[in-house]
Amino acid sequence: MSESPDTRPAAPTAPTTPLHRPKGEPRFPGGPAPDPAGSHHERRIRSFQPRRSRVTAGQVDALERLWAQWGLDIDGLRVLDLDQLFGGVPVVLEIGFGMGEATAQMATDDPATGLLAVDVHTPGQGNLLALAERAGLTNLRVANGDAIILLREMLPPASLAGLRVYFPDPWPKKRHHKRRLIQPEFLDLAATRLAPGAVLHCATDWEPYAEQMLEVLTAHPEFENTRPNGDYAPRPAFRPLTRFEGQGLDKGHAVHDLLFRRV
Ligand SMILES: C[S@@+](CC[C@H](N)C(=O)[O-])C[C@H]1O[C@@H](n2cnc3c(N)ncnc32)[C@H](O)[C@@H]1O
């Protein structure tokens, strides 16, 4: 049987997103600013690599709808008033929340603490916003950009009640070790933003990085180990299992927590 040509008018097509956005046009209207502060003002070794990760429709929806309520752009141009942002509760900064499941859990479990969570990873920001909405969290802010700019330019001295860095990128190749976040210069900066007595809590499943963390933290004059034996700490109950940790455990990696107090 021969096919007759289809003479019906073409069905209307859904509007498509243009492939090239004009420079400076936001990727998600109402969502995070397109260029996190710092990327244009200085050349510096970074602890992250820009990634072109796929953002799901649900994450786009969350970024567009919820950024105004929970989001915070890191523009490096203003000092934040944490009391105003969090209503006067002590504030803990988490650097590198990934997909944010553990972050949302911690904010849910401890409503008396404000959690300022920063990452550059757009899908994770969308995911965390959606989790914040689902749980109705009022003690969480999701920041987009480089944590170094946030710490250095936007947080007042001694303003943080704690700092959490869970499973930072391990940068295993020797030539990339300089990208690791936990180094003496980072600790110098972190020490200025932590209040006396505040705890810096790191965790990693990468043994050589754990050793480096223990070495530089132990050597730093403004931090002291909360473990009297000067060693790694058991995982505190308040730290949920994170996504990266789960992947490390599946590979048989041992996980180390380090809890050091700002003296
Ligand atoms: C290996 S992932 C771990 C994510 C999560 N903590 C977990 O355990 O599942 C590290 C995360 O840190 C983020 N990151 C690295 N350096 C950062 C920086 N300077 N500022 C903000 N985020 C950073 C990366 O984008 C990445 O999402």
C-alpha cells in the first residue's frame, strides 16, 4: 500500500530555549546570578572546576521559583548581616553541599541553628531548594558561588558558630594538590571568620587528604583538636551520611572526621 503525503498543518511546537543567551542574561529567570562573584575579578587557583552539568526540569523550576526565598548570590560586594538573614540564631557555614540531602537533613534536625550552605553546583542548588521547600525550612540559605569570596568579602570577622566541609574534592593527582581546599591559607581565612570556640568539622574518605587535613590543622596555631589524643574523631551523630561518602564507602574507603576548635 502506498502512503499518501501528509498534508495536515504542522502541529505547534513547544517554545524552545535559545541555544545562545546574550551575555549577562540570567540562565534561570529569578534564579541565581549567572556569574558568581570573583570569577571575573581575579585569577586564582580554585578548589572546584566549572562543570556543565545537566539541570533537570524540576531543578530549573525550583531555581526559578525558590531562589528569591532561600537563595543568596555571592557578589563579593556587600558584607552580610547574619542576624538579619537568620533572625539572630548562631550560624554555621557548610562549604560544598553537593546535592544537599545531608544539608537539608541537618537543617531539619537542628532548627535552632542557621545553616548557610554554599556551592557552585547548579543542579545541587536546585535540589536543595526543593528539599527546603518540602521541609518548610526557615533556618537555611543556599548560596551560589565560591566559598572563598563568601568568607573573605561577605562574612564579618568572628561571625560563624561553625564551619563544615564534608567530602571536599580530593584532587588525587599530585599536580592538583594545590586545588585542595584544606590548606594553611584557607585555615588562616577560616580562623578570622570563626568565633572563638567555634568548631571546624571536616570529613573525607580519601586517606591521603585526611592525613593532610590532620597535619595542617594540628600545625595551625588558631585551631586545637577536640580529640585529646590528637587524632581523628568518631563521626558525630549530627552528621548524616552524605552522597559522596556513600560512594566512598561502596568503594571500601575508610571515612575520617576531624573536629578542630577555633582557640
Ligand atoms: C566532592 S563534592 C561533596 C559534596 C557533598 N558534601 C557530599 O559529601 O556529598 C564537593 C563539592 O564542593 C563544591 N566546592 C568545591 N570548592 C568550592 C568552593 N570554593 N566554593 C563552593 N563550593 C565548592 C563542589 O562544587 C562540590 O559540589
